[in-house]
Amino acid sequence: MNTPIINIEHIARVYDMGGEKVHALRDVSLNIYPNEYIAIMGPSGSGKSTMMNILGCLDTPSSGIYNFKGLDVKEMDDNDLAEIRNREIGFVFQTFNLLPRASALKNVELPLVYSGVSRSERRDRAIKTLEEVGLGDRMQHKPNELSGGQRQRVAIARALVTKPSIILADEPTGNLDSKTGVEIMRLFQELWKRGNTIIVVTHEEDIARHAHRIVRIRDGKVESDTTNPQSAIA
Amino acid sequence: MKISEFFETTRISFEALSSNKMRSFLTTLGVVIGIFFVVLMGWAINGLDSTLDKTFNAIGTDMLYVDKWNWAGGRNWRNVEARKDITYAQALEFCKRIKSAEVVMPQGRAWGRQVQFKNQLLNGITIMGVPHQYALTPSGNVFQGRFFSQFEDMNSADVAVIGYNVAINLFPDSNSLGKTIKIAGRSFTIIGVIEKRGTFITDFMDNQCYIPLSSFFGIFGTTGRSISIAIKAGSEEQLDEVRSEAVGIMRAVRNTPPGAEDDFAINESQAFREESKTMRIAVYGIGLGLTALSFIVGMIGIMNIMFVTVTERTKEIGIRKALGATRTSILIQFLTEAAALCFTGAVIAFVICSIAIYATVKIFDLAFPPYIPPALLLIATVVSILVGIIAGLIPAMRASRMNTVDALRYE
Ligand SMILES: Nc1ncnc2c1ncn2[C@@H]1O[C@H](COP(=O)(O)OP(=O)(O)OP(=O)(O)O)[C@@H](O)[C@H]1O
Ligand SMILES: [Mg+2]
């Protein structure tokens, strides 16, 4: 098989809560390969978000090995991590996390600002990506002028616009009704088909059904890591 | 940090400010007031300087006046009072002996006199008795008519050249030339008007009337008053030479014992410069003090508001960092915002200042021109931006060091 984008080995993450240690992750190992579509499942508090934060280089593990495209993340400084986040990772959050005062277009342009892309190119790329997620007619709208599903599409466009190696979505449908949730999952399906690598955190079996590999976490450990026989890969 | 990012950052900063206009305005008030004082101070000093230059030119930068009195203070008043008058004979002797001067002449002066035109009286006028050579000094520039001639001078003619204020007070809407005025009971025909020379320190110069010296003595007599001697050195470079010759001759003429202090004064326009130094220092001191105070107040205000802003926008900071903003980017974003805040304050202050200065000059009819030196605007702008950067530094550092995950979770 080809080389993994992400390789983590025996990762642990301990939060020090004033003397009391919270073991959010204990000994997690995982390889993620290009164009995989993975669902991460598990009960609340099991460490899913903690793991996503580490995978997304927002946070660093307390111990263990993390190689991103063969590079040791432990060796990276703050600026390197910012650059990895900017170029290699696209985040989609449960609460959308859009800038409230900026238009959909400006929100999608934002990661490109930090890659130093020129103004006109930023605009062109953001417009194109918004069209790809079906929001070509909502570009000048502010987040509060958009529906939840539309907001999440803006967030997905923002994650896609830098053409990252991997898209990390932490409960992307958690704040959406089930019908809209299905639409968003269909969009992820679409992106996966176009060759993107996707990791989605969810605790809905319905949602996980879309993925072709399901990693179950419990108490900070991988409980199971299976390919999904009934995945909707069609 | 890339250029395109910087422009975007600046745009974002102004956008953030305008989203909270009232708060931004109140925050910049300290800076507005600080800049206001800087510009006002600059304007006052500039005005003072240009006024002084005018004064020096009116008096003549190459003129010396030998006199019983010192123009500027600093002397023991009793000592000066005790000096013997300079007599006309001494003055004439002095004029005969001095070689280095271009023009030299005695002049008599009678303070606080009355000038009458028909039944109109003007008080507080200084009557100057001068020879015709007075026309050769800067103080003798007429803007209407002419100065009296050697012939009129020698014949004690009843002709007068009047100062600017005398002309506008006695003849507000008619030509003064040819009119007859009464000075100490004697009638004089006006043949010229001296151009306006006075400024706020030298307004007295426009309240003078000039008559031939011989006529002056005819009215006021030669005794019982101190004669002063006007010397035109020819150029500023010659002042030192002429001054030292004048001191020597005057001491000889007045038989001042060797080793004793001069019992007369050599006055020159520089005396006003000395006097103005104190004023300059006062203006600078008050101006800088007030400026510093308002900048400190302004800085505290800006620092405070930047802390509030950073806290309010914790989530935004988290989002930006998640999308790839480096610490430096975040730092510069908030520094730019603080600087933009101050810069806006500076612009507001410039507008207020320009209006205030223009209005002051118009309303009070000041001699100061309503002119703000451009260098001052540049300095004020730079200072305001620096103030913003310094005030914003700690809040911006706090923003840049925020933990991304925690910031994202902030509600
Ligand atoms: N910043 C933090 N400081 C201290 N403890 C934390 C922090 N973040 C998470 N934890 C703890 O780590 C554990 C795992 O949290 P995490 O958010 O990863 O769970 P999760 O699987 O995402 O849960 P959920 O499904 O509710 O989102 C929890 O016990 C949580 O209390
Ligand atoms: Mg979670």
C-alpha cells in the first residue's frame, strides 16, 4: 500500500487540571492513507475531539510519535504548525466557526490570506470553491444571513480552498437537522469521490455509514478499526 | 508576513474599528487631545518665531540703540534709575566720534502724549524727535506720503510722520496726508504714515509720531530728558565691532571711571529674542507636559480597550490560528488595529486643530498666522502610531500566545 499521510504511534494526551491528570488519550496508533474516508466514533468524552485536534496540529501529543507526510510533528515549531494547518489541513467544525462580520466570500478567502495569495487570486479561488459547494448565489451573505446547512457549506468551502491533503470534520452535522445533515454528508461523499482524504467525527451510526473505515474510540483508546462493509461506496 | 496579508490585516483593522465607532472614538480621545496639544504648541511656537522675526525686521537686525534704559529687564531697577540722563551734547559728541557705523543719529522721546485732530483726542502717543536720516532705518519706512527732508529737519518745520495706529485711529476712513494735528499745542501737517510694524510685543511702535528733532526740542526743550542714539551698523556681521566702539566712545563721552559698570545701555533687537526664550520654554514646557499627560491617558485607554477587544475576539483568534495564522500574524493584526485607532485619533485631532486655530486667528485677529508646519503633522502622525503600537503591545502579545484549542472553545 502507498505511504500514509498521517502516521501516529502510541499517542497520549494528558490534561493537567491543577494536580488532577485527565487522560484524554492513551496509546492511540493509526495510519491514514490518501483518499481514505474515515469515521471516528465513540461516546462523549472518549477523546475524539482531542484526537482531531492533535491530527489537525492544533494541539500536540503529550507523548508518542506523530508523522505528517513523513515529517515529525514533534520537531516543528509554532510557525511550522501554522503552515501545516494552513496548507495541509482543512477544518470543519460542529459550530461552523465562521467570522460573523465577514461575508461568505471573505470567510472562504481567509486561509488564503495566510498563505500569501494575492487578492485577486484569493477571490477567484474562493468564488470557485463556493460554487463547488453550491453557494454561488450566496457569496456576499454574512453567516447570520445563511441557514445552518449553508453555513456549514461555507465552512467546507473554506476547508477546501487551500486544496489540503486532508479534511478533518468534528461532528459537522451536530448542529444541523437530520435532512440537512444528510445533505452535508452527501457533499463529503462527493469530495471523497473527487480524491479528498476525509476524517469525520460523529456519534451517529447513520452518518458513519457513509465512511468506508470506522475507528471506534473508548476511554482514550482505539476500541476497533474496521472497514465498513456496507459503506455507501457506489 | 506577506505584503498581501499585511494589506488585508490593515483593512480588517479599520473594519473592526468602524464596527464599533463610538467605542473607538472614545478610546482615541486621549490621543486626540495629545495630538491637539502637540499641534497647538507647534503652531504657537511657529507663530512666536515668525512674530519675532517680524519684530526684528521692524526694529532692524543691524540696529543698536544707546539709551539710558535697558529694553529687557534683568537689571537692578534702582541702578538703572540712578543713571544720569544722556544729554544732547553727549549724544552729538558720540555721533561725531563714532566711525564704524553706517548711520548714527540722536533721538528725543516724549512718552504718553496727546495728539489732537480737530476735537478728536488720542492719548498715550510717543512723540519722537528724529533727524531726517531716520528714513534710512527700517523703522522709518513710510507706506503713505514721505519722511521729512533735511531741509525741513534743519528748519524745524511743522511736519509730522505718524505711526500706523495713530493714522487708523484719527483717520479711520479718510486720508491723513495734509491734515493738521496738534501736538503739545503746536500744529503739525501730516506728510507721511509709517507702515504697520507692531506685533503683540511691539505694538507700541505703531503708536508713535515723528517730528524733526529741532521741532521736538522747540516744544519739549533739550534738558530734563535722556536722549537716545540710534545706530545702524550696516549689517548684522558688523554689530560686534560697532557695539564695542560705541561702548568705548560712550564711556569716554560720559567720563565713566575705568572699572566702573557702563552707566548706559546698548539695546538691540536681540533683547526681544532673549525675552522670547522664556516664552518659548514656557510654551514648550506646558505643551510637552500636557501632551505627555494626554498620551499617557490615551495609552492606558487604548491598552484597556485592546484587552477588551482581544478577549471579545478570542474565538476569532482561535479560528484564524486554526486556519494558519502565525503568532506574528495575530500580533501584527492587533498592533495594526491599535495603531489604526491612534492614527484615526490623529486625523480627527488635525481636523479639530485646523478649525480651532483658524477660528482663533480670525476671531481674535491674531498676528500669528494660522499655519501648521507640515513636519509637525508628520511627527504627530508617527508619534500617534507609536503610541498605538506601544499601548497595543501587551494585549496583542496576549492574543498571539493564546492556545488555539482553548480559543476555539471560547464562547
Ligand atoms: N482543555 C481541556 N482541559 C482539560 N480536560 C479536557 C480538555 N479538553 C478535553 N478534556 C477532557 O478530555 C476528555 C476527552 O475530551 P474530548 O473533548 O476529546 O471528548 P469527545 O470524545 O470529543 O467528546 P464529545 O463527543 O462530547 O465531543 C474529556 O474527559 C474532557 O473532559
Ligand atoms: Mg468532541
